[in-house]
Amino acid sequence: MAFFLTEAQVHSLLTMSEALDALQRAFAAEGQAEVLNNPRQRLYLPDGVFHLMSAAVLSEGVFGYKAYASFAPKTRFLFFLYDADNGNLLCVMEADRLGQIRTGAASGVATRYMARHDARTLGILGTGWQAETQLEAVCSVRPIARVKVYSRRPDRRDQFAEAMTQRLSIPVVATETAEEAVRGSAVVVCATTAREPILMGEWLDDGAHVNAIGANALSRRELDVSVFARCRSVVVDDREQARKESGEILTAIEARKLNRRQVHELADIVVGRVPGRTDPAEVTLFKSLGVALEDVAVAHVVYRKALAQGIGQTLPF
């Protein structure tokens, strides 16, 4: 019998550590051709946008889809998990927190393979909902000792710095400029809604790793083309989705700062077909779009824990 989980229940059931492990397994499975993933589809309506994305993790016997509607004043997320052996619906869950933590975990997996092992400083641009789990994930896989944060609103960045200092038990300090947050950082995260570039390549130290998660539409760009010029290769969670959604990558290719052959998938890094880093001085970049296989992987964790603990409301079908 299928059951329903609320946002609060999902939040209580899913930890960052579990999400990191789930995505590690999912990308390894994708590298062994045990995953099916469909890029996000968008239906543009007069007053909003409907988004749909689906995937199957065959190695775990599940598939599912996330559907969400972006209408003012909010976006509403639902995820549907199914049994891949018989097509039975297993669980429906609210999926805002699910998306937040899986996006952070994807950056965590990329950081695990691509950042220098001695990375101790992190700079983050953006202080929104997604920024929180980006910090949590990176700090879970690297010995980060200091974080610098920038956003356009001084009050927001000060509040974020104070809250994350308490949450992570490491110093998180607000900076006056984006450049100040980036320079001297071994790991840099972009988690903004910027439509024009906010990160410049010349700000990056040799050996820095970048996770860029904010721009998942052709009209948005967080990264200047000079960032791509610093990279030997660029890693994405899905090439097909990147071709449809990453205005940053397309702009860099058109500017001849990036060749399509330089773009690799995270699954290839996880299974070792492509090295995550070849030189301590190399600048590495993970361009995250957010793909459905990530949702399926973490939703399966939530489902199993809810089932074991008897949590959830039984659905009448």
C-alpha cells in the first residue's frame, strides 16, 4: 500500500550523510549503465511553469518522477516513487527539502572527487535556501576550517554567516564583495539566481574547485566565460540536460573558451573513467543542473526509513 510523506517528515528522515551515500551509489550505477535518466521538461503556462523530470535506478529496483509548479508566490514540489519490478506506486512525498539536500549532496560527491584533499577554505556566493546544504555537503567531504560568504544584501549575508557558524561549528564570515569571498578559497560555490556572471576566472586561485548550482536555464549565467578558460575539463551531472539548460556552457563554447569534448559527466568521474583532478594546480568545475536520478536515489532512502519506522499516511489507492 502506498503512503504519503509531508515536508516535515521528509526533513526528519533524510540526513546529508545518507544523501551523499545515496548519490555516490547512484552515480556509480549510472557509470555502469544501471540508470535511466530523462532531462527536465518544462511547460510554460501564461502565469507559471510546470516542470517534470523522471529517472530509474535499476540497480535499486525503483523509478520515479518529480513534478513541480512554479506559480507566484511559491513553487510546490511532489515526488512519486515506484517499484521497477511491477510498476506499483510506493510513496508520494513533498519534495522541497528533498531537492535542497540532494542538490547539496551532488556538489558534495563532486567535491569529494575533484577538490584538493587539503582544501580548508570555502567561498560561497549566495545565501538562499540552497546555499545552506551546499556548505553542509562540502564540509562533510573536506576539512573546511573557514568559510567566506557574499550576497548582495548585507543583512542577509550577516544573518547567514551567524546561522551557519552555529550550525557547522566553524567560522563563517561575511564579505563586502564577491571577489573577496572567492580569492584565497580552495572551494568556491555559486548558489544564486543571477542572470549575469558574478564569478570571474581571474579571482580563482590555482587549484580551486568550483561548484556552480544556481543557473539551470539558458537565460541565466553565474559564471563568466573566463572561468571556463581556467578549466581543463568541466563536469556536469548530465550532458543532455546541460545542452538544454546551461547557458553558461553554451556561451563558453561559442566564445571558444570551452570545447564540447572537455565536458564530462559526474558518473564517469565516480567510476574512474575520467580523472576528477590531474594536477594540484588545476582549476576544476562541477556545473550542477539537478537531475532526476538524484531525486530517485534520495527518495528511496526516505521511503525505506519511513517504511521501517511506520511513518506516513496511507493513500486510498
